[in-house]
Amino acid sequence: MLTLPPAVQELKSALNRLPGIGPRSAERIALHLVQSKQDAVDQLIRSVKEAKDKVSLCETCGGLTETQPCPLCSNSQRQQECICVVVKPTDILTLEKSGVQGTVSRPRRPDFADERSGSRGSAY
Ligand SMILES: [Zn+2]
């Protein structure tokens, strides 16, 4: 039985660890990548590295951003006193796409439980 070369198997395994990528999709993507032009693969690598290097969590709200504070927190036109608490930073994107206007969305931080128990001071 023909098996994947070890490097392709390793790439498949790495892709399979990504959310929403099952083993069949991982194999299809791995095979596509190893057969792609070098420029296309290099561009993908640069894009992944650039996103990882540039994107961080907003120090104010915890949302994904390339600037501190994020565009939502630095927008004086938004209602600063009305806060929507969400579970994950990506939930802010979902709210924004839904057209919710005029609120600052703040994801629940991992230490939120500590804040609720009173062990930490918080503006939340
Ligand atoms: Zn923010």
C-alpha cells in the first residue's frame, strides 16, 4: 500500500490539529501545498507569520487587534458606558458583523471568575 511521504504525513498531522480541519481535508490541503508553486507556499507562510506577529489582544477589551487600544476601544463615537460581555475575542467579530452599533464589546477574560469572586478589582 502506498503511503504518504513522512514530510507530507507530518504536514497533514499539523493541519489536522487546526479547528474544522478533519483528516481528509488535512490530507487534501497537504497534498495541494506540496504540489503548489513555491511562490504560493511562500506567500501563505508569510501571511501566517505576519498575522501571528501583528495580531494581539487589546489591552483594554481583550479583542483581536493590530493596534493598542483596538479600533473599537479608541472610537469615541461608540457608547463607552454600554458594555457587551462575550466569551471569546472572536465573538466581537460576530457581533460587529451582525450590525450591532454603539457598544463596546468586551470578551470575558480568563480571569473573569476571579474578578467576580472579588479577588481582583475590575472595571467589568
Ligand atoms: Zn479594545
